[in-house]
Amino acid sequence: MVEILVNGDTSELEISNYNGNSEETIRYPVTSEKLQRRLNFFREKDNHSYVEGEIIYQERCANNLIVSPYEINSLRNIKNALVFVENSFVEISPIYDLAGIIGRLRYHLAGNKINYNIPSSVLSKENLVEKCGSNLEKVLNESYGIFPKEIAPIPSRSKRGGIFYLVDNLDKKYIFKFKNKKEDHAEILSEITESIPDFFPKNYQRVDALKYTVDMGDGWYGLESFVEGGTKERNIEYFSLMGKNIGKLHQEFEHFLGNHSKTDEFLGQPHSSLSESNLISLYLDIFLDNSDEFFLSELERLIHRDFSSKARSLQQALIHRDLNQSNISWIENNPIIIDSESIGISEKINEFVPALLLQGNRNRPNYVPNSTDSVLRFYRGLSPKEELILPNLLKYSLIRYYVIRNIRRNFGESTELEKLKSDLNQIHLET
């Protein structure tokens, strides 16, 4: 049963037990203040909020969007919902009327300035605890039997303080790196990649032969072989090789799943960037930023085509999820994937977004003309329905990356809008 608790004196709102898949719209009468001119934006997985104070998610919350003037907002066991606070009521309703919700929130949020907060899960990975050299030596010696004569941090903006280059007393080279916050997740990633030696560096077991990873206080870390490969230019040959090798990688992933039935339990379900709450918040951020109407019309076209629900109805599989150019080291025409942290269960077509659009985690995404055709010609593993949706997924992803980089994180380039428009138009020409 849905519970709504409001405390006007302390400016608190708490809502529990609602699922937009089965519940109808509920309006709860209140007397609240109007939204101020500056709101906080928070994202946690696929939950998004524009609130005056803070947002707290408890138990299982997924695919929610909340707009509220309350200082403390708490959602408990809420799914697929719009939570909308007006002057005289709190409304909780299914999130699926995208056009209607966007129309209401455009009017309601117009003129507000947004303070974009970086997700805590992102911040925690970007700023891992600084490691003491002597403690690292002790861990490597006791856990892996390694006596390093050289330890050097590898600069990484996405995992600052989480990757180290090592050379032992026999001149053997290694990488010691962050895997995951949770032990079970870190271990299954190591098991997956160690079972596919053609595509991943070697993972070293601890000297007790029981585990691969060790607890470093801020997460679980593993030891891998150092890969001495090179990079390839993102041209048509590159994308042809990517298509062929993604096909082989997916076969290996499928084989691993067949022999390890509980893999999805250890990995958990990654949040969906295709959820309705994501699409609505992207639209609102572009609108509030006064960005080009072209991008709003692109999102409106995707909404009209019911893109989000169609994409999420597609086949799911074990995929890598981050095959961007910087995560692949090439030994001649053989790719070695040097980052496995993102491996998870997701829609299969999501594999092709970073592979086709991303040069690196912080580089401007861009689309190379005819690259989709080159990848799919050699992959040969998507259904006609998946191939039909993929161009729309690429357009959606380009816009999403733009919003994250330029509006929420503010580390884009001043020329990025025109380049993005050019990339979107190029995908139009090919479809």
C-alpha cells in the first residue's frame, strides 16, 4: 500500500511502496512552498531528481523522477514513478506518459537554475583513497608473492588513485587496479576475464589460491599482466576488426554464462541508461540550458517512436559495456581489452555504443561515417529489430553524452554543439 508522509514544519516528504507498472495516479493534498529559483539535481543509478534539498533512496528504487521543493525527500521501494510537488498537492504517477510529463515540467521548471551534483558512485571511483607505497608493497608481497622494485600510479581521471604499474625483481611487469566496491562482483569479473585469455590480460590468483582480489579499504583490487600493445586509428578497417572481435567476445561470454548460472546474481543489474527517467531528465537539462532546439526535436522524435520501451524489450546478454578505443590495446590485429570493470548484463545493442562513439572516457564522442555498417557486416549477430533500433540508440547516446559532459560535468568544448549536430545528421543520412 502506498504511504505518503509530509511534515511541513521540517520540510520533509516521504513516499513508500509504489510501482508505476501497476498503480494509478495518486494525489495527496498539501500546502507547500513554491520551487525556489535554484534546484539541486541528483542522479543515483536510473533515479533522477530536481529538489530544493536532498534526496534519499531506500530499498529498491528504479526509474523514478522527482521534482520537489522539500528540503528532505525520501523514496522507499518506489519504481517507474514521477513524483511531482505542486502548491497544493503531491502527485505520484506512472512515468510512461513522456510527452505529457515533459510538457508539465518544462512549464514548472522554466527559469530555474540547476546545481548539478556528481553521482556519489562516480565520485567514489574518481577519488579513490591515496595508497601508501610501503603498504602496497606489503599487500603485493603477502597476497601475490610479488616483490616490486618499481611502483608507479597510472594517471586516470575516471579512477584516480586506483591503477598502478609494477615491475618486480625479475623485471616482470604488472598492473594492480581497482575492480569493484563489492568482493563478489570483483571476483566474478576476474573469473570471467581469466576464462577468456584471448581477449583479456592474465589475472593472478592470490598465494592462498582462494581468490583473485584483495581489499584495499576503498574497494577490491586485482593483479593483472601488463599489456604492451598499441592503438589503432578509428577508421573503416578498425570498425571491421571490432565487429569481428565483438562477435567472438560475445560467444565467449555466452559460453561462460552457460557454465556459471549465477553470474547475473554476482554482477547485479546495471542501471539502464534507456529508462524513461533518463530520457525525461536529458530533455529537461537541454531545455533548461537553453541549448539548440534541434536536440530537443531529436529527443521528441525518439519519444514519438517509443524508443525507450522498444530498446529495453530487446535481448539481454553478458556484454563488456565499455569497448571504447582507449580500453583496447592491439597486438597486430588482435585486441586485448585492458579494462573489465563495466562487464555486466544488459541489452546486447548497448555493446555497440562505446565501440562506435567513444575514443576515451573524457574525449568528445564522435561518429565516424559508415562505421555502423562496417561493424555489423562482420558481427552478424543482431536481429533485424536490433539493427533497426541501433541508429536511434546511437543518436540518443550522443545527446546523452553531450548532456553529461557539457551540462552536468561542464568539461566539454565550446564547439561541441555543432560537432554533435553534424554527427547526428550523418547518422540520419545513413538511415
